[in-house]
Amino acid sequence: MELKKRVIERLQKCTAEGEQYLRLPELQKASVLIPLFFRGGDLHVLMTVRSIELKHNAGEVCFPGGKSDRNDTDEIHTALREAEEEIGLPPDGVEVVCRFTPILNQRGLLVTPVVGFISESFSARPNPAEVSDVFSVPVEFFLKDANHTAYPVANISGMTHSFIYTDPVTDKIHQIWGLTASLSILMAVLVFDRKPEFEVGFDVENAIVKFRMELEHRISKL
């Protein structure tokens, strides 16, 4: 598919080169998988809702993922393993495209986003201990001002983005905010190569640079 090929080419231009960040021993590492697929000619991204029983970020929308395991070979292995554990996505059902620059989250985890394509026919099997729901959102949604807000949050640099999305399949309403929203905006900017209808606080033509600079700044404060 020509459209898929174009998306992959754009994303691979932004593959992270800072592998040295992943070898910092004092930082605990984690990965998330950003699963993409086409439906009706539109690019969608798969998201999950965390179980309300979890200790951290209970009930929040996020991408499949979690902390690295000592048996993981790299950050891609972590993302694929976690996706299989959480939603039953087999590793060989993911066409890994790239990974973005790691992000140091508020809990001190060095999180590496891994981007991959999955089949439109994939049917999630959520692990109820970790995931309460699975849904998808058109990637272009994250470029539109409708249903978007941004506001300051204590101890977080820049504005925190938030989207309210109503799933047309189930009519469920989801809030997508924080790191998940920021990664979704970044994804949309890179894929569609255009500026969102709202201010994002970084140069759209060099979007990935902002995340690298932010990581370097936060690491320098450790």
C-alpha cells in the first residue's frame, strides 16, 4: 500500500539515535508500543485503558507497555512482550517501524516509544489484571483543536495536552492526556507532516528535536 509506505518512510526518518540514554544504569527503563493500522483508508492507533486495580495511573488511557525485564534483549523486546501480556498481541504480528527518543516520565522511568504496524483484523484479548478496555483513534484526530485542551500541571514543563474522544463503536468517552497525548500529537505531526490546529510548543519541522532536548535537560538535572 502506497500510503503505508509513505507513513513508514516519514517515521523512520525520526528513529532515535541516542542509544546511549538506554544504557544509563541508574535509570529504570520501560517501553510502550504505539500500534498503528489502517481502517477504511484512515490511519488508526490502538490504545488501552489501564485497570482501576493498578497502583499507578489506574483507569488512564495509555499505550501497551511497561517496565523492562532482565530477560528483555532491548527496548523493542520490552514493548512487544508487554503488548502480548496486556492485550494478547503476538510479537510476530507487529511490523516494527522505528523507536522514538526515550522520555523520562514523572516516576523517573526512561520510557522508549516503539512504533509498529499491526493487522486491522487483530482482536485484542485484554488481560483484566492490567487492562480494562481497548479502543482505537484516528491519528488525524490529534491534529484537530476540537475536543482538545492544554493547561499547566505542577512540576511538568510546558503545557499538558488533553483530548476527549468518544468511541463511535461503543459510545464510551475517553480522556487521553499527558504523555500519551504528547506522543499521539508527535505521531500525527510526523505522519501527516503538518502543524496541529493548536499550539504545541515545538518546531513542527523538527518535532523530534524537542523531545531529545527535553531528555538531555532532565537527565542533566539528575
